[in-house]
Amino acid sequence: MSMNAPAKREFSILANTMKPSAIRLLLKVANQPDMISFGGGLPNPESFPLDDVRKIFDEQLAKNGKKMLQYGATEGLESLNVALSKRLKDKEGIKSEPTEIIQTTGSQEALYMIGKIFANPGEYVITEAPTYVGTISALKGNGIRMIGVDMDHYGMRMDALRETLKDRPNPKFIYVIPNFQNPSGITMSLERRKELLEIANERGITIIEDDPYGALRFAGPHVPTLKSMDNDVVYLGTFSKVLSPGIRLGYVVAPHDVIEKLNVAKQALDLASSSVSEYIAEAYISGGYMEKQIPKIIDLYREKRDLMIESFGNYFPEDVEFTRPNGGMFLWVTRRGANTDSLFEEAVRQKVLYVVGSAFYPDGDNHESMRLNFTYSSNENIVEGVKRLGKLFETTGK
Ligand SMILES: Cc1ncc(COP(=O)(O)O)c(C=O)c1O
């Protein structure tokens, strides 16, 4: 430290309350040799369309190079928003104008900005319990309180939501991940979706629908998005799971008043998303690459999900419960009476990683569950990792 640095540097209250995400910390241990990681929510690198991206990149650089390497508009590349608007209509029945879309630096930036534009520090919002750990960080980083509403196998419980809303002022929004939820893998039923919209409309509450996994359905019938049923919903999508997280591109589809506020917030955060990524994403959709790639990703992940569930049957004690997701990237494993936080150190020693269930609760109050990612590991490692976890369950008891 230099001579004139303060003896103890002072940071803001917000900076002092922020904690590094459990998953970011875990990625460090994940690099140890022989470690099998079911921890991070990483797509399998086999799912990346390397040859397509190389071809698109060369073509776009030749055709649009000078614009591609320049700053872009804050709302994103117009032709990309046009292509997305068309795709969302064709695939999801979402009717949006291209001007109702803004590109973001991954959905993570969208989540942070949504916290910023809808809620003041100290105000509260509702999430599913459990919910995505990155949303907890983004909202906590804005000083926003979260109240989690319990889920069952059909998604957020509407009786519990009504109970939570009783005698309280309206939350600033209700945040849900209806398809193959992170972390639980659960898909919200159509009946629940309709009821959620009814409650939101009755009370005038904004719904935030985060849908990074919707295109990755391996089984079961498609369930309409909330956004397709109610155009007032704020819908978040991302290229992370259908192209690559490395291109850091997501988008928000929302009414114009919301887009305007997001646009101003984004100007302060990063001016615009990466033009390089936007040109690639546009060609990925318009050139038909995306529709070719998604079925390949689905086949790869379905096989891995099946193998993990089969391995649970072979290596887990009988009292371990787990979800059977119809898509996405995660399984939620629960053993009544277990403490997955205290089990974690031993798991690291046994060279297998998971994310502790408590990370997915704003108040950290569930210790019986763990999230397992089934997409990243090789098939061999899925079997071996589940075997190690099974042994851990057997030997440590509860
Ligand atoms: C539910 C959910 N929302 C948002 C994100 C953020 O995705 P990205 O910033 O890569 O678009 C993730 C990533 O895993 C997620 O699971």
C-alpha cells in the first residue's frame, strides 16, 4: 500500500454488505485436479457451435467490420432486435415490437438494472424460494429486500403468495423463473401461471419472468410463457444457454416505459452491450444456425440428465429425494435432516462439488438441499461424482 493510503480504507454501506457469490467462490476450487464439479451452472463446451461462430465471425467482420468494432446503440443492434422480435413471436407467441427489446450484457445485467429501476433501497420484492443466486446478489447489491415464497412441484405456491401479500403493501415486483427453474429444475404449471397473472393484475404488481432455459426442453409439453399471456410482463432472455455465455448477451422484452428506464440505467452502467456479440447473435438467428443448434444441445443434456438420475438410483441412499426436470441444467437434491453446508468441506476433500441449498434463499434458511448441475461434466464424471456423493451421504449420515 502506498504511503498516503488510509490505514483502514472505508467503503460504502452497500459495498460492506455485498458478499461474493457462493458460486463464484466455488469456481476457484473447481479447477483443482480430479475435481468433479456439479457446482457452477456451466453449459457443456460440447454445446458451443464453434464452427458456426467462426464462419459467422469471418462473414460479419468482412461485411460489417467497421460497425461491429464500433460502439453500438444502448438498446442494441436494430436488426438483432427485429430478428428476436420475430423469433419470440414464432416460437413463444410473444407479440413485441423490436422497440420493446433492449440488449443487455447477459441477463445478469438486466437483473441488476431491474432492481435499480423498480425499487428503492429497503423496499421489498417477491421471489420464489429457492431462487437464482445471481438474482439474490443483484438485488442485495441494490439494497432491496427479498421475501421468498415456497414452491412445490408445480412452481410457486399461490396460496403462500396470497398469504405473503396479505397485510403488506405491494412488492415492487414478483420475480419468477417459470421454466426449469434455477436451482430446483421445476416448471411452473399453466394453472399456476394463470393464477399468478390474476393476482398480479388484481393488485397491479409487475411480474418479472426470467427465462434462460425455456428453449432447452427435453420432455413434456410446452407451457406458454407468462409474457405470451400478458404483454405487461417484463421478460428476460439470454444467449448464454443457446449459444455461449462467453458472448455475454441477454435481452429484456418489456413495455416501452420500462425499456426507456432500462436504457437510461444501461447508459450509466456500460453504454451498450458488445457490438461484436450482437452482430454474431443476429447472424446466428437469421442464418438459421440457432434452430439447428438447439436440438443438438437438447439431445446432449437429456442424455446427461438421464444418466445422473439413473446414477442416483444406483448410488444414493433411498431417503434422498430429487426433482426430475423436463429441461434446463439443474437437479435439486434433498435429504431430510441432512446439512449440506456442513457436508460441503468433506465433499471438497472427496473431490466432488455441489452448491449448498442455502445459497438460493435470500435468508439462507434451507440446509437440507443441494443443487447439482448435470450439463457440464462428462458422462464418466457424472457416474463417478454421484458415486462419491452417495458415499458421502452413507458415511456422514445426517
Ligand atoms: C435464472 C437465471 N437468470 C439469469 C442468469 C444469468 O445469465 P447470463 O447473465 O449469462 O445471461 C442465469 C445464469 O445461470 C440464470 O440461471
